[in-house]
Amino acid sequence: MKSLSPTGELQHSEPSVPVPDYAELKKRVKRAGLLARQPRYYMWSMILTIGATLASFLILFLVHNIWWQLINAVFLAVVFAQVGYLGHDAGHRQPFSTTWKNELAGLICGNLLLGMSNAWWVDKHNQHHSHPNQLDMDPDLNIPGICFNLQEARQKQGLGRWVMLHQIWLFFPMLMLVALDLKRASILFLSSEWKSARYPLLESLLVLAHWVLFLTLLVYNLGFGAAILFFLVNQAVLGFILGSAFAPNHKGMPVLAKESQLGFLQRQVLTSRNIKAGPLTDFWYGGLNYQIEHHLFPSMPRNNLRAAQQIVKQFCQEHAIPYAETSVAGSYCAIVKALSEVSSEVRYERAEA
């Protein structure tokens, strides 16, 4: 198996052990019935989530205290995060066996409820799944202002360089911009590459409907100033939740060279990190805390991932494949350490020059 250096760079050496058979692992998982669709689970999840969204909108009409409305903004951000996770699962065809039902769920969750293009997200996310943490291949490595790769950090100039040198302090505040950045990128996609979407007109109309209805609802019930405050709090909390769910999965894990020839199973496991399971983490991460299992079986319904974890763990132990699992705090310590190492190395090189 190819080895990875302490800095996370791939060592190009011939495999020293046989490559494990992914088909064997999949056979074990399939035998356990964990790849079967779970429409009832997802229907109830969607009903409860949409119900919570409507409850938050009802509070906008009934409550006229700004402080309670700011609490409502936080509540709605938590609900919107769950909407996003359902849209993510629909993009992977987890809920239903029928394609159009998954696409409809994605359009409702992504475009209408979040104001983000479902087609853009699915395309970007599929690229990530095909080449996780692989240079020039994984779009999720291109984080504005944040650098986990030393080669990229050395090329930063001006404001970007200053942000990179102070990224361990800026990382958590910048998570609050994640939701707005996702929506910005998806709107740019619809305005410039909308014909590459399967339903370009429908996607555009649903995103437009989200922004018109959501902002009108806020201004009508809260007034202009309070509406802006509500929106900023809501989007900042939503960004932090989504960012805190995305970042631990791969950040601080090995970064593979573009020409890496690692097999599918090794590539998915070695570049992914799990967060220890529990009711709170399962809810907060929307099942993404089982990142290794999710990457190995993207179409596996979320509620089957915990059972699959035991099978995958045992398989990795049998084949001596490192399986990364840590606590929430441990994942952030690893992320901060990786960011610090990159910034410190660039500072050292500049001092030596």
C-alpha cells in the first residue's frame, strides 16, 4: 500500500501489500441489507423538517419581539441545516429508488427552501466523492482564504497571504460565511452555466422564488432593519453549522497528489475521518459523521450508516487499513494543527529567505 508522509503528501512507492477487494466489503454490506432504500424514514424526516420550517415562519407572523425573533433566526438556521442534509441525501439517491422523486426532493430542499442550485451542488459534490482530498481534482480543497496545502500556501499573495498566515484564528469565524458562499457559487452557476443543469428554467425560478419569498417575509413582518439583522444571524449560524459539519470530514487528513493511483477503497478511507457516533452528533452532522462509510457507499441511507460502520471497521482491521475516528474536539484539534503547520512553515521559509 502507498504510504503517506507526516505532512500529508503522497509517497510514490509500489504497494507492499495486496490491495483489498472492495467487492468483498460491498458484498458484506449488501448481505446485511444496508443498501436498501429507506423511503419511510426519509418521508417522515422531510415532513418533520418542513413542519419545523413552517413553524419558524409562523413565529415571524405571531411574535413581535426582536430578541425572540433572533432566537427564531438561530432555530431556523438549525432547521435549514437539516433541510440541506436531506438535499444532500437526495443528491446521492438515498431516499427513493425512483430518480424523479430524488430529484424533486433535491429541488425542494436545495432550490426552494435554501435558495441554492441542486444541479450545481450535485455536480460539485460528485467531483469531491470521485477524488476526495486530491490536488486539482477535489473542488472542496479550494476554500477561499484557507490553506491546508503547503504548495498552495506558498503561492498566496496580498490579502490572501495575510489570511493564510493567520488562518488558525480566522478559521472558525470564516465558517459563518459558508452558507452565503455556497449560495453565491450556485447562483453564479445558474447565471453562467445554467444550460448544463437538467432543469435550468425550473432551477432558476425556484431559487428566485426562495429569495423573493424569504426576504419579503422578513421585511413584511420585521421591518427593514430587523429583517437584515435576522437574515445575517440566520445565515451566519447556518454557515457555521454546515462548515462545522463539512470541515472535520477531510480537513487535516492526507492530501493526495493529482497523479495518485490509490484504489477506490484506500482513497476513500485514507482521506476521510469519522466523528464518534451519538444522538447529538448524528443530528448535528446529518449522518456525515460516518464519513468513511458514506464515501464507500454514497447511496446508503443515512440511518443505515451506524450499522455499516461496524462492518467497515472490521474489514479495515483485517486488511491493516488505517481507520480515522475521533471526537468532535479531536477533529478540530487536528484541523487547527494542520492549519498551524502550513502557516508556520511559510513564516519560517520567509524568515530564512
